[in-house]
Amino acid sequence: MKGKKAVLIISQVVLFLGLYLGGVGIAGAETWKARELRLAAERAAWRFGPLKLQPAILIKDAGYDSNIYYQPEAVSDYWLTAGPAFDAYLVARRRLIVHVFESPQYVFFFKTKRERTWNNYLNGDVSLSFNRFLLTVGGSLNNARERWSTELDIRPRRKEKSGFISLLYQKSYRLSFEFTARTVDYTYESLEYDSVNINERLSHYEDYLSGRIYYRLNPRIQFFVEGQKGSYDFKNPLNRGDSSSQTVYSGFQFSPTGRIHGQIRLGYKSFETLEAELPDYQGLVGDTTVSWQIMRPVVLRGSYQRDINFSVWSYSPYYIGTTWSAGPSFYIFRKKFRLDYTFSQTRNKYPLGEAPDSPPRLDRYTLNSVAVYYRIGKTAGIGVTAGSWKREVNVLNWDADRKFIGLNLTYDF
């Protein structure tokens, strides 16, 4: 509740400032983010008066998995996740931009009937452009059963309700500032997992306040510095996960029209638990995904993710999850086909052991995959992905491996 009240108060203040300051802006000006939103709407395929729609069909790994529960005793099955999706835009006089994304998806398992389910993903935002200012209010309402982290071998249902408000001020072509308040409510189903109740262990609120400074180096690259303050409040009063964090990030954002796509985002986080006997964390975090077209037929891809994740295990309220991946993509036959290879490693490092006198737990994951895609549209392709996955755990007899092959559809060709 306190996070929702904070966002409501901040939204009223920001709305007043946006209306006031927007009135004194330079006529005809437009922030870079407002321009990106408007161009995304203009690229939509279907138009019904002022309403514009971009439909899509999502197919995720329709194929075979040798170990659907990622456990030492493997259970194999054929499965499919598919469904429609659409982005809807409404633009009024270049000032009001409404965006909604909706995607219901059905998860089908051929033999394991209890894993069949419907998932739904809904998010949207409303943006008001006031010359040099852009005010955005939005949120999401997602309801899905998935593997929400690498340490969870099952798919518990999670309901996610979130809201945010942000104000972007573009002082000049190169310099802009953004302030954001965000709150998230995660509610997991009540499900027993190795004597731990998922709902009691993981359901919690997250609240964030953040500020960014952007400096445009050229039309396709922006440098940024970001400060973020977070708080984490668990719904179960007996849960020891209540905590707070302060993080400073820095990095670069790249335009999708350039040879380099994505973002580089690295930072330093100070994570503090509220219980004195539990360990804190100070160190590196990151959220980086980049692709680089080094020559016309070759693209190099890489990612680096590192952050605090809340754990289902009773002795460790959290773990430090680090994942990196790398691989090339080759375009052949006049870019009709794309060949991918990806290598990825993940390390989940726990500050405490499974018992007071046991060594800290460390999980290692290794993934190798190859894929072949065929272009079916300007930016879309359908392909086949195959690979192998392996997990090694230092303190438990919980090593596992799996192999998979699947059909999937991508809109990033």
C-alpha cells in the first residue's frame, strides 16, 4: 500500500509540474522519447482512424524437451507456447500518445496435462508531450505460470501488478533528465516446493525511485548516469527478506537504426537486509544486451546480467545471479537465412549454506544452442533452435541436464 500511495502522490506533483512547465516550453519542440513513441505508432501495420494496431503471432519453442522440470530424474515431453499479441496506439495531435500491449498465450504439454495453462500479459502507458517535457503514466497486469528464476524447477503462477510514472525533461539536443517512481506487487500461488511454500517465500512488494541524466553523443548513441533507491517488503511477516538498496548505474543506449543495438548498463549496488544477522551485499550489478553488425553478413551478440534475486531456500533470503552469453549470427543467401550460435553461463552464489554449518551454495549452469531462421517478413523470421543445458550444484545432489529442440518465431530479424 505504501508504494501505491507514493506513486499516487508523485503522479499528482509531476502532473502539475508537467502542465505548468509544458506551457512555457518552446512551441514545436519534442523530446527524443516522445519522437520514438510517435514513430513506433506510425510504423503500425493496421489503421482504424486515429487507432493504430501492430498485430503479431508469438510461438515460443514449440518442440521437445528431455527434462521439462530441470531435475535429476528427467521427465520428457513435447510442448508449445503460442498466442496472439498486439500493440495498440492512439496519437492525438502529437501531444497525447496511448500505448497498450496485450498477449494471451496458451502453454500446451502433450503428456504432462497439469502443466497446461493460459498466461496473459497486459501493459500500457499514457504519455503527454509538453514541448521539452514528456510525462508518462503506465502499468502492467500479468498473470502467468513460468519458471521465474533459474533456481525454480517448477512453474508457479504469479500475478504481477505494477504502476509507474516518469517525467522526462530535454534541456537541449544533447542533455536530458528523467525521474521515475515505480511500484510492483508480486503474488505467487500457494504451492509447496521441497517443504517451502512459494507464496509465503516469494510474495512481496517492490518500490523504486530513480533519476537519470542522458547525454547524446550522436544521433544513435546516448550516455547516461542513473541513481536508484529500492525497497522490498515481503507479505509474510515471518519472511526475513525485507530489505533496501541503493544503486548507481552508468552506460550507453544505442538506437535500433544503427550498427550497434541494445544497451550497456553497469553499476554498483548496496543491498541491505533489515535483520542484523543476515549478510548484506555491495558490488557489481549489470543489465546489458548488445548486438553489433561488424560487417554486412555478420552480427556479434552479447549479454551480461547480474543482480540480487530473492530465493525460495530458507537459509538464504537472496542469491547473486550472474549470467553472460555470447555468440555470432550469420546472414546468408541475400539475408533470407540467419544462422545463430549462443554460449551462456550462469552462476547463482548464495551468501549462506543450506544449514548453519554448511558451505555456501553455488549453482552453475551452462547452455549451448544453435538456430536456423528463415525470413518471412521485413523484421520477422521463423526458425528451429536446438541445444543442451547442464546444471551443477556444489552442496546438493541436484545436478541435471537436458536437451531440447523447438520451433520459434522472432520479430528481431
